[in-house]
Amino acid sequence: MDGLQPNLKPGAVEELSPNRGASVPDTVAVSSEREGIKDWRERNNIDITKQIKLVKLIHMRYQHPDLGEITEFLRDFGMNVAKKTDDQIWYGGYGPDQYVYYARKGPKQFLGGCYEVESYADLEKAAKLPGASEIEAMKDDPGNGFMITIFDPEGFPVNLMHGQTAAEPKSYPKPILINHEAEKPRVRRFNRFEPGPAAVHKLGHYGLCVQNFDSQVEFYTRNFNLVPTDFLYVDEPAVVAHSPTNKRDVAVFAHIDRGENLVDHHTFFMSTNKTSHVHHCSFEVHDFDTQNLGHQWLAKKGYKSVWGVGRHILGSQIFDYWWDTTGNMIEHYADGDLVNEHTPIGYGPVGDESLAVWGPEVPSTFLD
């Protein structure tokens, strides 16, 4: 009918609905398929009194064959050199942590993320896990402290630290004023920007591709105060004929449970894969303009973009993924969601449409 609807008057044309967005409560935004954290823990028989208590994710650890090359990249990515020796370099941001990235010279290797824990007793608790290292005094590290490394069922290292001296306070960028159609606070103030790297604030999250998803979820949520924020599932044929399909969880976004305190939507994620490997690590930057200027800077330097800039659905972050010079994926993000113990666990189907609300098409290699 040439765009006309039966209920429209002759000559009238149906108008397209404009896009719209809103900041809505977590209880509204989360899928109708949901579960409370307490209910989930009870269903999985998780005893929180036995858990190692994480406070926050503080830095990533990698091994690189060429420290000069990776240093140039990480500076262009927005980090600064906090300390260096002949075969180790610590890189900082402008946030509260002594450093956000550690690099050691050697063949390409993922050395794990590092979490701050509540007490030295948490390190002692971790030392009792199978395959745990000795508790080590980090005498060379900025801020010192003590660290232990444990390993998950697929051999990925997990580093835990306590006793690190707090970093000196640093200055933060001032928020940019934004004029909307009805509210215009930016009066006689012109927004101006300078090109350069997108300065890194802090480490936000990292993720793994795993083969034995259920056992990995069991390890992380039973041994640590990590709880799911969202699960993604696939529908599989039911065992019994003519019954509903079975839903199998294949990805999880998890946050550190700090009770009433607000934390990032996810600090850690895992997805099912044919091989076990690190997927990416992600660092927070100031805002949308900072992120796009950083994208432009990295592109002009000739680095290889993976995917971005766009906005995720789960977590809401504005994302921008790149390959570093060793072949690891690394991300800038801005404007992420905050959750706490009252945020329900969401369940949804896996698929490209669950990854982003806008941005470039998802590259086929992104989920490999």
C-alpha cells in the first residue's frame, strides 16, 4: 500500500519512530529472565564465609618479547611509565592505583589480572588452594605489598595483592559541559580539544575464552566474592521430545560483590570457546570525546583497530578495541554501568545483537 496503513486517512504517510534512549533503573533494564544474587548463591550452595574477599581489580600482567615496542604502544594508548628495570616495566594511569599494567620481557604470555584483597589472611587462604605460589614480597614494585598467584582449572593465573601503599592523588580531567535542546548549561563556553592519547584512568575488567565454562564459573564464584551480573545462553534441543528447549549458559559478566557499595557492572567475564585464551583487558578513560580523540590518535600512529567506537548493551560502556604490538586485544571504555547487591542477575540469548546498540558491525574474529 505504498507505506500507508489501513487505519490511516487517505493521503497520510506513516512516520518512522525516532530512536530514543534513557537512563533507566537496573530493575527495569535487566531482562525479564532474572534472579536475585542471594537466590542464585543458595541454588548453587555457595558459602560466602569461605571466600577470598576481593576489593578491586588493580592491574594486568603480561609478558612481551619487545619491551620498547610495547612501551611505545602503551604510551600511545594513554599510560605512562611508573617504573622500569632492564626486564620489567610498570605503567600507570591517573587513577588511585600505583600502576595499571605490568610487563615482563620474554615470549608472549598472559600473566593474569591482579586483584587487591581485604587482608593478608586472604592471601593465606589462597595459599591453601592447589598449585598456589608462595606469598611474595613485591620489593621492586611501586607501592610494594605482597602477592600470590593461583591458577584456575584451565591454567589461567589469578594474582592477589595486599599491603600495597596507596598512590599519590592525581588531578582528574574536568567534565565537559554538554548543551541539550532544552538544557544548555554551556553558556559562553566553547568546547575545545587537543589531539593526543586517551589518558587511562584505571583498569576496569578483563576476560577469558574457556572450554569448560561451568567448572570455570564454579571456581571463580565459589572461591571469590565474584557474582554474575549477566549470563548469556544458547537454546539447545530438549532431551525429552515435545518439551521446551534447554538453555545452556555460555558467557558470564561478573562483578565484585561489595554489598551496598557500587561497583562496575563487570570486572571479569568468560565466554565458551574451542580454545582457552585471554580475550581482552579494558581500561577506563574520561569521556566520549576523550575516547574518540584516542581512537584518532591510535589510527594515525598506524595501530590496528579491532572494533569500535560503539556502545555495548550489557554494561552500557562506550567501547573501542585495538590490537597491541604483541597481538593482545586491549580496550578503552567510558560511561559504564554501576551495580550492587540489589541488582538482579540477568539472563539473555547470546548473539551479535546482544553486544552493541550502535557501532560498526561485529568483526567475525572478535569472539574467536
